[in-house]
Amino acid sequence: MTDAYHALEAHFARRSALQGALGILNWDSRTMMLPAASPARADQIAALEGAVHSALLDPHLPDWLAAADDDFGLDEWQRANLAEMKREVDLAQALPADLVEANARAASQCEIIWRTAKAEKDFRLLLPSLSVVLDRQREIAAALAGTLGCGLYDALHEQYEPGSRVAEFGPLFDDYAAFLPGFLAAAEERQAAEPAPDPFEGPFPLETQRRMAADLAARIGFTGRLDASLHAFCGGATGDVRITTRFDEDNFFKALKSALHETGHALYEMARPAAWQSQPVGLARGLGVHESQSLTFDMQVGRHPAFLEWLAPYLARTFGREGEAWSADNLRRRFRQVQRSFIRVDADEVTYPAHVILRWRLEQALIEGQMELADLPDAWNQGMRDLLGITPPDDALGCMQDIHWPSGAWGYFPTYTLGAMMAAQLFDTARKELPDLEGQIGRAEFGDLVAWLGDKVHRWGRRLSTRELMVQATGKPLDAAIFKAHLQARYL
């Protein structure tokens, strides 16, 4: 093995350490920081973002990469690592350092303003700062598109799901948008024919909810820190994986859902290949794959009838309640409910893809200059009417509900529905390969499923492409028909 490859590994290990520090700083900003500290924190984050980016502009890298490429002594993992290094360097060198820092600063500042604008339900308060973020994202898209040889939106999406293109997933999404009206109407008809679920009457003490969320996460296998935040997420650094959930005293289901969801993300981060933790090949394959892991526990397991048989008495004990509302049958009826709702994170499996499709269509139009940002609230409301037949009453329930655009995550949204489709396919295969899976889920025993996911997904990092990963795990590339079949079996 050449000295050049060793030099590359050492260089990327140092960069990984910087990324870890950035992850913890972002965590603190979103969970504990006072608003008055936001300007200084924006500068700190921008400086670290700049340092992480600058590490990929080191003048030695081109020579080291060229020398390592001629090394025939590299094994398959090292070759895959080298390919990921080249990809990261190529993308970084396409972006001017001042643009990276300007984007990070704009996003940090906009995210703080978003909190106030959302609370006041007024998009006009957000528009100036979000316009700056959008301008930076358009500049980034233009720079990356030239290197990647793709469209502007694809260039941004590449950062979250490498290799994925609108030409591939767009038809799947458009097909689902066409499938949804008839299927949703059929699900609503079935729903109307059975008794409505009994309500779960609060209040539910927040500390009890926190203990519930922490306990469920631990039962699945999470060993890290859990905090509260306005928007649930998974973060931290290598060896220090953390999650947040969100709490509502009148609705414990928000904490329940986000605990299961973020634990799925955390398990992926905790089980990435240990020998490659500081290297590009050791990262998660993409956010679509990442979302498949969270949705495996959130939707595939968390709504499974066997799990609900266990969950119902667990919840009754946790909150000291009794009665029909706390039965497994009532939970099943609640979780089979479909609703044309405004909020993506609260949406059911059937309508959730519509929320994603709306965001994808709007952000692509904004990035490619097909609409003006000032028109976003009206375009959003029209899109909701077209897809779900409802109109949000204000901007907080409409175009300002997500943190993604203010924080600079443009091109991210498609990964949610790609992940849902992957989760259905992975779980379908796991059921066939783990004969006692249903029984284990009914006992809240997840060791075999977690081990199966570790073997099929987690341990591979970025060694395989998303397509290769799905073929190796399930025997075929992503097949959206499996997701539709899952919905039909559960909701009709």
C-alpha cells in the first residue's frame, strides 16, 4: 500500500474529527442555546463549516489521489474508500470556500428567525432571510451541477442521496400522486365503516413521556443521549450518537412516534463499520437508506399488530390508565386512521408521500427559477388542495412547518419517501428470513431484527451503492410496488 493512501486516510480522519465537533455544536444550538447567542453561534458554525470544507482543498490531495489510484495493493474497502474520497474532493473543489461559509452563516441565522416567524405564523418575517439561503443554494447547485454533469436540483439532491436522480424517482412520485386519490378514498370508506377509535384523554405528564421515550429507545438498542427539541432529529458525533423527540402534554403519540423513528436513525449511526468510522466509506450510504432504518421501527414495527398487542398494556401501565381506549384493538384503529392533515411529521403512511411530493415539486421549481420565493405560500396552499384537497389556515401549518429550507437542506425531502419504499422492501424480506420475527415483535424483542439490519445495511457503510445494497439485501432493486402492497394490506 502506498504512502499516498495512508496520507489520505490520515487527512480524512482529521476532517472527520472536525465534522464531529460541528455535529455537537449544531446539537447544542438546536437543544440548549439561548436565542441571544445565535449571532455568535452562526459565526462559530460558519467557521467550522469552512474548516471542514477547506480540508478538501488541500493542495496535496490531487497528487495523493493520483498516486493511490495507481496502487494495485488496495483491497475492496480501500478502493471504495478512495472512490468516496475522490467524490468528496471533486464536489468540494467545485465550491468556493467563501460560498460554503456564506451558506452556513445564512442558514444558521435563518433557522433562528424561522422559530419566531413560525410562532407568529407570518411568512413575511422569514422571507428576507430565506431569500438569502435560497440564493446561496442556487449558487451551490450551479457549481455542483457543472462537476456532476446533471441538473440544478439533482446537484443538490446528490448531497443527500448520492447517485439518485429526478429522472429515476420522479416517475415513482408522480405515479404515487396518481395512485393516492383512489386509494385514499377507499381507505377513508373502510375507516368510516368501523367505529372511530376511542380518544386518549390527557394531560400526559411530560416527564412520564420522556421516560417512555427513553425506555422504548433503550429496548430497541439505543444507548446514547435523548433530549427535547422543536423538531425531532438524530445527531451527535462518532461514538456519541444522540436523538431528540418532541413532547406535547395533550398528545403522547408525538413522543412515541419520534422516539421510534429517531432510534432507527441512531442504530444505523451506532453500527456503521467500526474500522472505517473516520473515513468516507464508513458513512451511511445516503439519507434515503437512513430513512429506511427509521421507518422500519416507526412504521413497519411500530404499527405492526403484534407490537400493538405488547404496546397497549405497556402504555396503560406507563400513564396509569385503563379502559377500552388502552386496548390493542383501539390502538390498531387509531394507527389505521388516514387523515388529510396539514403537518408532514404527523401524517399517516398513506398521505405522507403527498407531503413529500409537494415539497419536492416546490423546491425544484424554486431552485430552477420556475417560481419566486414570495409566491411560496400561495403555491404551497394550491399544492395541498391538489394533492389532499385541504388548505392550511396559516403559514405555520403551511410552508413554514419544516426546518429544512431555513437550515439550508434543499434537495433533502425526496429521501423520506424513498426511505419509506426501501423500509417496506427490507421488512418484507426480513419477515421471510426471520421465521419468528412476528413473535419477537410481539414480545418487544428486537435483537434479531437489529442484527439482520446490521448485516444487510449498517455494516456496509458506503462500500455499496444504494442499488447494490438493496439487491444484496432483498434480491432486487427498489420496487415501489412492495410499498403499495404494504399499504393495501394495512389500510384496506
